[in-house]
Amino acid sequence: MNEAAFIVVLRESLEAILVVGLVYAWLAREGRRDALNWLWGGVAAGIALAVVLGAVLMGVGRWLTGDAQTLFQTAMSALAAALIVQMVAWMRRRGASFKRSMECDAMLCLSRSRLWGIATLVALAVAREGAETLVFLYGLGLAQWRGGQLTSFALAAGLGFVTAAACFVMLQWSSRRLAWRGFFRASEILLLLVAAGLWVAALERLMNLGWLPVGIDPLWDTSVWLDDGQGVGGLLASIAGYRAWPSSTLVLGYLCYWGLVYWWVGGQRPSHNVVEGAVS
């Protein structure tokens, strides 16, 4: 799941960086550098809120045992998958107005001389992205990993954050509108594949608990051509939930997921000029 963790942290970190970049650029353009300390205070508060949520998630996961713990992890995997699909749909629908909305909120805070409003605005945005990231990572199996695996998981997440910062800088130097649009379109596809993997993990846990019938198992065997334990097949299994020996229930669940994605996301018109001119 390291590859999936990298993709999730990359996209979520980039969105948080965009929020901070948009507000910072607007404050600098308006000559309100006196509000920058409030901006950075909001960033710190948002990170702190996300850390608190992470501690709560890990605490609940460790407190539960047996089937209850498995059900909690199943719920988190399903929730993470739903949040990813919702996030992609929201960005497609509201992306074009996101920059303008952030600037209007910041202007309203300054017009009322409420600098704490700037801190709150940024804190909530950063905390939301951080909280979503933690839910996604928990759903990917962070709570079950120990030792070297946990270290590898953390390194993948850290690399995702560093890559997000690098992408932000590079895309600002490029042809902004086209570069950002292409990046977000590619990341949308990757995120939807990650959500599919999370959904598959949730279904498998439910079948292991006996809450879902397994059906025909396996429905087919493609391990000769694409083994899900190594190489490209292993990568697809880690990111998108590919299984070489799927049961009929798993296949049906996978088809239902992509049907829902087509209905929920496919009808949204792409609008990824959200960050054009984010930093001036």
C-alpha cells in the first residue's frame, strides 16, 4: 500500500499547499503583510487539529479488539473510498470558483478587521485536508502495520508531501492553466483507483467476517498472465485492488463501485483552472 499512500498524501498535501498559497498571494498583493503571522498561525493550528484526529483514530483502533476492530477498519476503508470519490466530484464541480471563493472569504475577514478570521479560514482548510489524509491512510491499513512496514509507510507519505511541494513550485513556473489541468486530471484517475482498492479491502474484510457471501470463488484465475503478488500485478493490487483470483462478490462490488463513480463523477464538468495565478 506504499504507492497508494504516496498518491493520497501527494494530492491532499498539494491541495493544502494551494490553499495556503492562494491566501498568501492575495495578502501579499493587497499589501497586508501584517496578516501573514495569522496565516502561519492558522497553518500550525490546522496541523495540530489533524494530529489530534490521528491520535483519536489510532486510539479507537487500538481500544477495539477482534471483530469490532475489523468492523471499524472496514468502516474506515469504506469511508475513505467514499470521501475520495466525493472529493474528486467536488473539485470537478467547484474547482473553477475555488480561488475566487477563498479570496472573497479572506477579503471579508480583513474588511471586518478580523485577522483571526484569516487564521480560522486557513486552519479549517489545512485541518480538513489533513483529516482526510489520515482517514485515507488509516483505511489503507496504517493501524495494522508495525516495525519496518510502518517506517516504509511513513517514508512513502513523507515523499508524497515533498513531491507535492515540488510539484507546486514546478507547475507555477510552467504554463499554468494547462499544466495544472493535466496534473489534476491525472491525479483524479489515480485517486479513483486508490478508492477502488480501499473499497475492495472493505469488501474482503466483510467476506472474512461472514457478513457478505463469497459467491463463486474464484470466478476466474489470471495469475498466469498477471500475478497480483509481484511486478505490475502487485502494483495494481496495491493501488487499485486488482485480484488475480477474485470471487464473484468481489467482482460485483468492483463493478458497482465504477458504476457509482461514473454516475457521481462522470457527470461533473471538469474545471481545473482553480489554481491559475495562485502565486504572483
